[in-house]
Amino acid sequence: MINTKIYTPQFWLVCVSSLLFFASFNMIVPELPAYLSKLGGANYKGLIIALFTVTAMLSRPFSGKLADKIGRVPVMMFGSAVCFICSLVYPVLTSISGFLLLRLVHGFSTGFTPTGQSAYLSDIIPAQRRGEAMGLLGTAGTLGSACGPAVGGTIANNFGLNAMFYCSSAFAILSILILAGIRETLSDKHKFHVSVLKVKGHDLFEPRVWVPCIVMGLSAYAYGAMYTMMPDIGEFMGIKNKGGLFAYLTIASLLVRLLGGKASDRWGRKPVLRVSTSLIAIAMLVIAFADSLGMLICGVVMYGFAQGATSPTLLAWATDLSHEHHKGRGVASLYIFMELGIGVGALTSGIIYGNNPTNFFAIFTVCCAFAAMAFIFLMLHRPSIKATS
């Protein structure tokens, strides 16, 4: 049963803001491949996710340092503001280069907001309940990720792409308004100065979290491939609403996030991750061999279950291991590896695909291999690190 003394109104406001934030940038993802094709850039589909993750990854050292210096709330608000502005700009784009540049800029959103959210939760939630809390936050984000593509696809089909982009922008501004009403948790807060943006070598990575970072990078490869290929594989299998498969994935993830986080609080981070990474590998094989819509949906749902357990467990593990005064840097380090895995997965899958559906098998067997490497690494790594270590 959830302890209401731990989960304050501030916590729930962050969760609601997270739901709106993730709905904002996810609702446009299923329609972007077709949108880019209309601009004449069908061969650049792999860059839709890859470019987004490049700036998200590069911005992590800055967002981590800013979260530890000027506060968690400003970092969260900046990411939502980027979503708001970018969604307004998409409708006026007329060139492939402009689209790809905007995808780079849009990546700053996830480079900042999730870092601030995770650092905020690490301030207000005790270590023994952190997996559960990350699961709840992830549940809110997953709800947004589930609703976003379905809502975006419906709006695009009935009212056009421009209406979808404006709706995305509206969700982002609502996220900002909610964040404006929560209190800051960073006690030793500094005023913003340009010198804070100077990132030194030790700001780039928190060495205490290298093990969860390796697992994140290997397991996130499948995420990048899935988000790049799902619109095309869904269309190939006859799904009209491109957000349909995204909805299956995120709803499955939603169902398991809280349970996965609580399980890692009770039995440890590594045992849960061993199960979830092995399930990612199996799910990728199911998708690779899928010859019917039912089998494809089964593989997507299996992946959703695995992802729903992996993400909150790794976030909780990273905050467990981070230095007390560098939680932002620890979370940012984990997210750097997440974006690296997603970016490589998206770019590689786009190259392998080459607009040829017969290449789906190769794409998802490679995803299986990366997930298997994460599982093997967890089995071989010693010593075992418990949830509160």
C-alpha cells in the first residue's frame, strides 16, 4: 500500500507535469516519418530519433550540473519550454534540413526535464522506497507516452498535422504551469550565472554509477530501434493509426512499472534487471519472427513489460549510488548512456532498414543481441550491490 506521508502533493504535481511533458513530445513521433517523407526525406527516417537523442545526450552534463546548482525546478521547466517552442515551429518547416535541425533542438527537452524530475524525487523520497517512487513517476510518464501517440494520431487523421503540433505545444505549456506551483528542494541553491554552464571533466560523468550506465546503454538500443521502426512495421502489418503500436507498448509498460520498482526495493536492483533484460531479448526475437499482427503485438507488449521494469530500477540504482551532493550528475550520467543507446539503435536500425520491410528481421535480432549482452554483464558482474548501497 502506498504511504501517503511519503508521497506529498509536490510529488504528485511532478507526476502530472511529467504526464503532460511526455504526452507532448510523444504524440508527434508516430507521424514524423510520414511528415519527413512528404518533405522528400524518406531516406532520413533513422535520424528522427537519433538527432533528438544526440542533443539530449550532449545536454545531460549541463542539466545535471544545473540541477545541482540552480535547482531541480528550473531544469524541469526549461525542458518543457523547449517542447512548447519546437511544436509551434514544426508546422512552418518546408525543408528537410530545417526539420532535422529542429529535431536536434527538440532533444534538449528530454535532456533537461527527466534529469530534474529524478533529482527532485531523490531529494524527497527515502532510499528504501525509491524504486517504488521512480515506478510511480515512470507510470505518469508512461501514461503520457501511451495517450500522446494515440491522441496525436487521431488528431492528425481527423484535423491534420498542424492541429497535432499545436496540441503538443498546449500540453507542454500546461506542464510548465504545474511546475511553477511546486517548491524547490535544493537547499544550497545558487543564482544562475553563465559560469555555471562551464562543464569540466568531472561534470561529464559520475563514476559511482558506471554499472547501471552500462546496462542502460545496452538495453536502450532496443528502445531506439522500436521507436524508429514501429510506424513502418505497424503500417506494413496494416495498422492505420500509427500511434496504435506505441499505445500497446506504453500501456504494457504502465502495467508493470510500479511493480517493477517495488520489486527492486525488496529484492534488489540486479535480480530485477536480470529478468527484465532477458525479457527484452525474448521480445525482440518475437518481433523479429512476427508473421502476423497478433504476434507483432505480443512482442511489443512483452517489450513494454520489460521496459517498464528496467527504467525505474536503473534510475533508483543510479540515485542509490550517486554522491549525496551530485545526484543530478549521477542521474544525468545514466541518461547519457540511455540516449547513447537509443541514438545508436535508432540510427543503425534506420540504416539497416533502407525502406525495405524484409530487413525487419535483421533489425530486431541485433536488438536481441544487445539486450542479451546486458543480461550477461549483470550475471558476470561482482560484487552484488543491494538497493540501498
